[in-house]
Amino acid sequence: MAQKNRDKEFWLIPKRANLHQSILLTKGIIDLNYDLKTWNGAKQDRLGSYLGKNGATNNGKNITPQAVRTLLASIPQYLGFLYINSNTTPNTLVVTDAGKKLVDFHKNDFKTMKNLKEGEDNGDTISESEFYLKQFEKLQITNPIILKDCESIFTFPLVASYKLLLELIYLDIEEISYILFKVKDETEINLAKVEIENFRKIDINDRNSIIESFKKTHLGNISLVQAPTSSYFIKLLMQTGIFEENRIVLPNPNNTDVITKKAIIIKPNKIDYVKKIVKEFNLSNTYDFENNLNLWIDYIGDVTIDSVPHNIKFINNSKVEYILNIEYKNRIIFSDLIKITSSTIIPMFKNKNYKITCIDLLSGNILKDEEITITDKIYNHLELNYTLDGNSNKLEETVETISKDIIEHNKSQNFDKDFLKYLSVLESITGRNLTTNKNLRGARLELLFYKLLTCLKESDIIDDIYWNGKISQYGLPVPAPGGKTGIPDIVFVIDDVHILLELTTIKSKTMQWSAEGSSVPDHIKYYKEQFKVRTMGIFVAPIHHDRVINGIKSQLLDDDIMMKFLTDEEFLNIFKNSNKNDLKHSLGI
């Protein structure tokens, strides 16, 4: 676990590193049919028993559920052979394609043994693995599995180690902890090389002083002192079959004492292989997976993928708006409204197939449905231009069309006609309840008024406009936040007057007072106090009630704030046919 307030810009290395035990754990999950099942204490206990019976524990006895969890978080989860899917409720255990192939790769290597020690002494354990090596080479840190403990690092630890060892011949345990584990990306590898070369030149007493001081830090303690991660890292490297462990004599130019340290070197017969990997591997081609667990598993858990995804700019070159669905491995990875000439960013893998489905906004008809491959050209240029045939289906939005939608929206039980059709299409795609969503109904009204006022701004009738809601997935509006210290739905400016527009779809007197009676004056007073500007308020409702009007006015008496109460039709009559001076006169400003 990460310690609070400690530096996380440091390589995270798991504190279990037994390859044979890790493979047996993965095999046990498959044998016991725990793949895709709830991950709980009972299963952990039985897996501990499975490992004991198969001689995959130090003493041949069962290990505790806690020990099973620690083992699972080491090689198996670290290298993407399995993972805990936290996107399900409850969490489930998943063996990836890489995990299944790892077990199959070694299916003839499992031998009977009493315990790990006996197996290791007799050479019966799996101590090296070419399959494990390939998985280790593609490992990028950081990633969603270790993000809580390791951040702002973008490198491939094994290949970075290859590159340094080709030039430095060896890396000792202190150089690994003090310098290598701090490398953040490809640009710092040469700096690490220079730092290690200089580190080897200093007097041995000065070196010891530096290392002893480092050990007193949290990072020094975990990497060199208490179950040191540098030792686990060396063991992880040894299991690739590429390295060997030596005791090297430290350079000591000013002293005759012979001091040795544990170190790793590349096996002589593996140097050509390592040179080939370093030459072919682009260490700068990393990706910020952030907290996208599915994307990380798509990468690390698929043995057919060699490169991290790239953010591909999907550009709609059509004259058509549509809902875009993108599927990868029969799973929707992107679904949203794509407007004419707009673009969106989608992480995609090189040479992989994606299903593209374009859906008409109002009918739900499929406009285009095809499979595309992310070619080298798309992957490297980071763009995918996509075109649909057909004339523009975008409705022109004018003061007149928006006014019509506002009237239709307020007279309807739920939404204006075209928007209701769009929501029905979205319901069929997402399974969400949208056509009767009252919160969305209020947000739609805010958006329509915002669009209307935006048209007036473009005609220089008003000077500025702010909407405190937002647009979410599929272009669906989210209303301005309410509450006593919330903010107005919409603010527009004429000259130096800030006009606060509050909207409601509620008709009932009691419900209108309950929802708006205190929040409307609170928002207006709070705004005036905060911004110290000339302020007036407009409250638009389908119908107004004297009790609500008088209640709101009474709360604003001491604040010198003018307040108007209009129906939507009254508001539209004032605003849609006025020039700036007429509007100012109608509002009394």
C-alpha cells in the first residue's frame, strides 16, 4: 500500500517474485473454475490449499488468504496474467488471455514436489519463462493496476534496464534503488547512465554516506532496507533467462579495501538478443492509461498486441450528425453524439479491428455499419477521417425555431417532439430511462433558453451570456446546480446590468414554491453580493401564482433588486422581436 504524502514517482516493484508459485496460482484459478467469479475469502482460502497440495508453498502447507492476495498482486496481476475487476459489483477475478496462454505454455512443466524449497533444490520448479519474458518486456509503468502507488512515470522497466546494461555492463543493487527506480521516462535514461558513471567514481566513503542517508528516507527504506524491492526486482529479472547475478567489486580508487555488492549483468549469449530488442523498441511510445482499467487489460492481457494504444482523432468529415458507436472485442468502447465537422479522441490499437456504427439521431436507423482496421498510417498519424454520404441532417437553429421548441417543450408532458425522438433512440442504445427523466426535462429547458439568448448575442442584442449547466455524453444537458448557495440557471448581460434568469417547468403552486420559493431569491442575492454588479432577476414559469411571486419579492425587498415574473410565451414575445433598445425598455433598465 502507498504511504500517505510519500513520493509516488518511483518504480513500484511487487514484494513477491516467485515465478513458479505465480503460474501455479493462475493455474489454480482456472482449475477451480474461479475465472470470472466473485473474489472472496472462501476462494482465497481454497486457493491457499491448492498451492499447498501442489507443493507451491515454502513448507508445503496451506497459505493464508492474506498471503494469496499478496501473491496475486505480484507477478500475476503486475504482468497482466489476471486482475481483480473492480468495475463489477462485487469484484470479480479475471484470468486474461495472457494468463491462460501462460499456463498452457508451461502445461508440461509442472512436476510433483513436496514444497518450493525441495522443488528448487531438485530443479523441478519453473524458474525461467520465455512467455513471462515477453510479457515483462511490454510492461509499462505506471498503469491503472498500480496507479494508487506509482504515478507520473512512463517507461518500460525491463527494456529501460536493457538499455542501461548494454552501456554500463552491470547494475548493482544500490544503483538500481538509488538511480534506476527514479527514471520517469525515456528522456531520463541517458541522465541515469551519467549519474551511475559518476556514482562509481566517487570515494567509497562518500558513496556509503549517500546510500546510508537514502536508506533513512521512505523510498530508500522500501527499496534497500525492509524487504527491499531492489532484491525482488533482481529476482524478477533473473526469471526472464536474460540475466545472471554476480557479486561485483565496487570501484574504490582511494582505498585498497575490496567491497562487493549484488549486481546483475546480461548473459553473454543474450547480448545480441537484447541489442535487437533495444533497437526495435521505441521507449518513448508510452501511453497515459490514467485509470482506464479496461484499456490497460486490452493491452497487457492480449499477447497479440505489441504496442500501447494511441489517441486517434476521429474526424467527422460528413455533412451529417449521428450517434457514433465504436466496438472493440464485442464491447462498446465509445458512444456519443458526433456533430458535423467535429472530432473526438479515441484510444485505439495498431492493426486491430474496430466496429463502427453510425446511427440516425431521430429514427434510430443505422446509417453505416462496418469494420475498420487501424493501419500503421492511422496509428502513426493519429487521425481517422470518416465520411458518411448524405445531405446535412442538422436542423438550423434560429430564434424562431428555438422559440417553437420552448413552447412545445413546456406544453408537453415531457419534451419537445424532435428531442423526444432523439431520447427514444438513445434509450434503445443505452437502456437508460430518458424520456420521462424530470431532471433532464429541466435541463433541456435551460439549454433551449441558452441557445435563444446566444442567438441574441450573435445579433448584438445582448452583450454576453453564461449558462451554468453543461453538456454531457450524447449532447444531453445537465442543469445548473441548485441549493441555497447555488448559482442562477443563466446569466446574461445588457450594458452593465447582469440579468439572472431562473427557469422552472413546474406548474403546481405548492411544488413551485417548495422548489423555487427560497432558491430563486437566494441565488440572486448571493450573485449580487459576490460580484458587486447591477443585478435584476427574471423568473420564468409555465404559470405564476401570487403566493410564489409575493414570497420571492418579499425576500428581495432589502436588496434593491428588480424582479420580473414571466411565462415562457411572455418572455419570448419580449425577446424574440426586440432590438437592444426595445429590450432595455421592456425590462426597465
